[in-house]
Amino acid sequence: MKLGSIGQVAGGACAFAIAMVGPCRAQGRPGPFYEVDAGVVDIKPELGVRGETGVAASFALGRTVGKGFGVQADLGLAAVAAPKQWASLLACHPVACVPPLPSKVRIASFGGSAEYRLAVLPVTPFLLVGAGFRSLTEAPQRGGDARPYAEYGVGVAFGRVSIRARYQGARPGKDLPDWMMPITLGYRF
């Protein structure tokens, strides 16, 4: 096989990738980008008070700063519906008790992260680390609070489309969830 025909095959593969998932270019090429993500989120559950799984969405504005390295600012929202109310009659006997109040959880976060993408066509695995600030409410059972968080995660990109899983941990306090794990599907512009 001649070198020219290898280039033609690679060019054809690139044209196919452009048609299927976006531009066939190195993910590490310097330049700005923005990304939208949506998916599911798991949080620390509490029986009768808060559910475990909800929905998450985020918007990121970033810049690739070197071969495979990028930084971004993220604005995220997550919501977990309240579970069904329950009360144990055995737990309340012989005294009167107040059952827990099922609560909706709402989380808004703003943070920054850095990621490293290993450009391996057609799949690009990546690692990310970051930190930020989150505001969480759990009403009506408890109020809310705002705390810093740290995160790490992994993902895989197929051109402009990516799947990522992150773990975000915050300093515990006020019996509110101290971690959440968004798993999202995103598109980079």
C-alpha cells in the first residue's frame, strides 16, 4: 500500500467522522469553545426525605490552551424530586412523632475545571479536575446552604459529542447531601 493511498483512506475516514459526529480535528487545537450538557444526577439519599436520582444540565465556556489541555467555567443546575412520604408506626409508638417531610432538592453550581484529552481517533478519552461553589436547597425538610466543592471525573468524546461522569464533593454540613455525581451527554461548539 502506498503512502498516498493511506492518506486517502485517512481522509475518507475523516470525511465520514465529519458527517457523523462533527469536525475531525485534534481536540487539543488551541481556541475557545462552549459546551452544553444534560443528563442524570445521583445525590446522597435520605429515606423519606430526599430521593437519589434526578436531572442535571450545564453550560461551559472554555478554551483549549495546549495540546490536549483545556480550562473551562461551568454553570450547572440539578434537581431531584421528593420521594413519597412514609411514616413508621413502630418508630412513633408510644409517643407522637412528626414524620420526615419529603423534600425537593435544587442545586446550582458555578465552578472551573481543567481537563486533559488524549487524542486517539475516533475516540478521545479525557480526565478532568475542578472546584467551585454550589448552592443547595432541600425544602421543606431543611433550608439550604452554599459551600465550596471539588470535583474529578472521566469522559470520552466522539468528535463534538462527549459523555462524562463527575464526582463532586462538598464539606458536609446541616445534614444536607455532601456529594453528587452527574453523568451527562454533551455537545461542544
